[in-house]
Amino acid sequence: MKTPFILRMSLAAAVSTSCAWADIKLPAIISDHMVLEKAAKVPVWGKADPGEEVTVSLNGQSAKSTADAAGKWTLALNLKDSAPGPFEMTVAGKNKLTVSDVVVGEVWVASGQSNMEWIVRDAMGAEEEMARPANPLLRQFAVKMNATSERMDDVQGKWIAAAPGTVGNFSAVGYFFAKMLQKELSAPVGLIHTSVGGTPCESWTSAEALNTVPDLKAKSEQLWAAVKDAPEKKKAFIDGMGAWTKENGREDKPCADASAYAGPDVSPDGWVAVKLPGEVVAPGLPQAGAVWLRKEINLPSAPTEKFPLSLPIDGFDSVYWNGKLLKQTTIQDFDGLGSVRRRGPFDIMPEDVKVGKNILAIRLYEPISPAVFPADTGGPRAGSGGSIKLEGEWLAKAEYEFPAIPAEKTATAPQPPTNPPSPIHVASFLFNGMVRPIIPYAIQGVIWYQGEANTSRAYQYRTAFPLLISDWRKQWNQGDFPFYFCQLTIYKPKASIPGESGWAELREAQSLALKLPNTGQAVTIDVGESGDLHPRNKKDVGERLALIALAKDYGKSLPFSGPVYDSMKIESGKAILSFLHTEGGLSAKPLPETYIVKSLKNETAPLVRNSPNSQLEGFAICGEDRQWVWADAKIDGNNVIAWSDKVPAPVAVRYAWADNPTCNLTNGSGLPACPFRTDDFPPVTLKGKY
């Protein structure tokens, strides 16, 4: 008797499903070319059929586990005495997997925001590093960006060894850190790189940890609700706006000939001037209808990469570049007020950009009232970093006008929703998608470069940053593993008078995290660029982190810190400051005649001394009135003496307390002194909240 076709198909599907479930599966991070930590307890985990016994073997070590009811299994290998390899690792159950080219050495997580994300290809010395021979024992696993409310079990990524064709995409700070470790230890080094630019530390912290701090818990819940409710609010607006425009005869009319408005050689006749940012209004323009804007952009040279364009518009627009439609926003795909596109930019391909005259044209469909370019976004701009400002005069012309309707009808038009926060800014989303899934991979420690996104609420960082460190240690369940971080470098214009600084307060908050055990801070106050948030010198940064690890974790006798303020006493109208980490004695680093604005453009500016007759720069002093003045300062053995004739009775001293300080105190190793203040005056970021 033949089995019915439908039954045969059902049986086949059941067998197929059963086999697929029975297959042992490993997370992406446990894969070919991985680096395993040389430790007594190295977790390996995955999925299998519930109750299935799994055996993992590597270089004579073997361990077994049984999958639980959810099909999850985990075990640990003892690799404390393992040779470096390479080895094959086998994972056997009902099926057998082989993971090839596995080495055993030192594993570090490299995480943070854009300065950790910054790749070797874009860093200083890139050509030299990318020309080096292959280095098969230095490897990186780059976690693909994933910001999500879901608690993910896995990530996307793969282990890649350093070689001329690959190293350019390594985290630059991570690479120089790992390279120095490898040189000093003669051991394989693996980086797990998980970073996303422009992200606050709260995004990288688990919900469990954030919920222990009332302020952070409340904001987390608010952001999560905004994300959850966004699709429903957007749909309600689209449906409501579509119905309103149809009912009131406000539906858009297709443009018969866009080139008559967006083409490169359109006559200026009939066009009127408007100023942006602001409301698109001028004599001859309708209150509602369709309006065109034009602006000529002259470029001295053609870009070699994508040409970014940012157009902060609250409305429905179609953007043209040299007559070519780039992007259209209709009622159906309107992103909402505060959309990602408002923050921009989006990109124009290099082949579409001409040397000399280019025409940017925008068609604005205005069913209710004139469109607005909000002023608080910085206005329209183009070019790298928004270097080409497009504010000022534009030309405008009406395409068509809607007849007037009663004010009460206009009042019934649906209001667009505010766009939800970007997922990368939402509490715990990056932890869920990019950290939780790599736990419990055995690591030696973490290197961290983040804080720029928290500078407006630096005081709160005193809570948020230690919370993150403690949270990661708790989640990993590996004890107080090393957690070493980069202090923020300089940024923004130099100040001619001493005063308050959110960036200085963030650096102070970072320093306060050193109260946690097994932490370390790489001071980078001397390697930044005033006009670039992303300084290209990542080598010094990575190597300073490596010095900390080599000294504290690997027993190397190396100086790893610049001078750190210890105490102050006042004698005869002068402040006497003592320091820790004065190895080789205190030193005044010679100051250059210029400082770096943007190394990428070889842009520098003259350095103006604040204390021109002083041995040391960067010191400020005040009396009881708390009026800060620049101080003269000199080295006296392992102390610094600071004073000012304007402050006969000083009470407090600050050093390098600015967004972009001029400072030159180092120790004998050349490592810079950590910025500090001796006072506890109320910080300017005291009220800043997530």
C-alpha cells in the first residue's frame, strides 16, 4: 500500500525538522580561527537536542555536557597549561563539528563608541601597518552592530587574522594594544571588538543593572516605551493624514517636469529669495501646495568618497542633486519629527558630484502649511563633517497652490509623531545585541574607549560608568577581571581664560572609576585634535592601554601611568602639589609653536601660552571668591608649586581643566599627567540626566 502524498510530505518534514534540531550548533564566536583564553576554565557552549550528550575535545583536553530541556549546553575546558597551537577542536554528539585553526593565548574585549570603532585604515600610520607581513597569531572577532530589545543568544561575525588585506578593518586602538601585547608576551592575542559610534554607556549596560538606579531605570522605561509605541503611532499618522488630505482636496499632484525646477540650467525668472534655516515663506509662495528650493554649490575639487548631505526638514520633500532624484519622503514613509534624516547625513555618490557648479534642489509638498528647516539642528549642510554650510539665501518657486480652507479644517489635520530614539541610544539595547551573546566567552579583560556621548551629563557618569564595569563583571561571572579605559582626549576650541568644562568633568568621572578594583586609565590628553572628535593617533592610545595590562596583569616592570595628583598644602601664598607615579621624576614637556586642529587636513593653529613665563602650562588657581586665573607653576622635586600674584590666598588648584587644555606635565617616561582639580565646587553638569 502506498503512503498518501500528503502523509509522505508530513513525515519528510518531521524527519527533516528532527534532524535539524539534533544537529549540534555553536555560536558564531566559537568558530574557525578563534583565540581561546589560556585559563583553567574556558567555556564552550551551544545548542543540541534536549538530553543530547555533547563532548568537546582540544589538544588532549576533553569535557562533556548534556543539553537541557531548551536544547542548551555548556561546559568548560582547562587550557591553563596549553601550548599556543594551532589546534583542531571537535564537538561531537549526534553529529560532529570541527573547529579549525584554534590558538590559545590572551583574549581581550575592545568596546566603546567611535574612537574604539575607528579602524586602522583611517588611523595615523595606516599604510605602514597594512603593508606588514601577515600576523596569524593576532586576530579579531568583529561583532556586527545590533541594537535590540531582545536578549540575543548569538551575534554575527567571524575571526580574522591580521594580514595586509585584513588589518585595515581592525579596531585601531585594539590593534595597537594587541600588537604590543603580542610583542611583549610572544603569545597569540585575540580581540573581540564590539563598538558603535555615538553611543552612551547606558546602551551598553544591562537592564538588570540600570534598574538598580532610579534615574536610569525611569529613563530606560521611557525610552523602551517610545520604541515600542512608535510603529502604532506612525501607522495612525499615515492613515489619518491620508484620509485628511483626501477629504480636504490636499493630495499631492505629480510634477509633470521636475527638470524645469531641478535641472542644472534653470532660468532664475520667477524665483524668489528665502533664507534657511527657518520657515519657507516669501511673497509669491503659497501657504499650502508645492514649492521648489534651489541652491548652487561650487566645489573646487571632486570628492573621492561619498559626499554627505544633511537636510533638516520637517515636511514631505523630494531631494534632487544635479537633476537626479536622491530621496523622497511621502506621507506613507514619513519618518516623523526628529527623524534620523534630520540629523543626517545621507550620501551622494562621488560620480554624481562635479568640480565647480552643482545644483541642490528640493521639492516641498506642503498640504497644511509652509515647510520648516529647524534652526536648532544647525541648518542644512554638506561635505565631510558638515564642512559646507548651506544656510542663508536660497531661491524658491511655487509649483502649484492649494485653495484656502477654513482654519477649523486645518486644525483637524493629524500631528506627526516624534520619531523614537535611535536604537543605539536606548538603554541596554547594545548590551542585549552585542555583549550578552558573547558571554561567557573566557577573556583576560576589557579595554574601553567611550564617554564623548555622556559629556553633557558627566556628573551622572560617576554612577553610570562604574555601574557598567560592575555589571559586565557580574554578567561574565569571571570575578573582577581587568577593565582598562581611555580618558577622553582634547576637543573643541581652546579657551583663553580658565573656567568650567563638561569634558573635564567627564574625565574626572572616569578617574573616579579607578576606585573599583583592577581598573586602569590611559590618559590621552596630549594626542587629540581640537577640530576632530576622532584623532588619528590611535597608536599611542592603544599602547598606553597595553602598558597598563603588561604592568598589572603580566608582571612586566614598565611605567604605565603619568603623574597622578595626590595632595595639596598651602604655604606662603603658594600651592604645593604632590603626585603619585613620578617614575623618572616630574618633567615639563616642551610646548610646540602650533597645535593640531585636523591632522587629516594638515591643519594647525598657533599655540598661545596662557602662562608664558611659567615652566608648566595648564595650571589655574583661585581664592575664596572662586575666580579662576592662570597660575605660574614649576617643578620642585616630586612636587609642583603653583601660584599667582592675583591670588594671594589660594584655596584650590586645577590642572588641564578644559575641553581642550594646553598642558605639559609628564613624568620621566613621558606619560602625561592626569587632569585634576583639588576643589569640590558644584559641577556644571550636575543636573544633566540620561
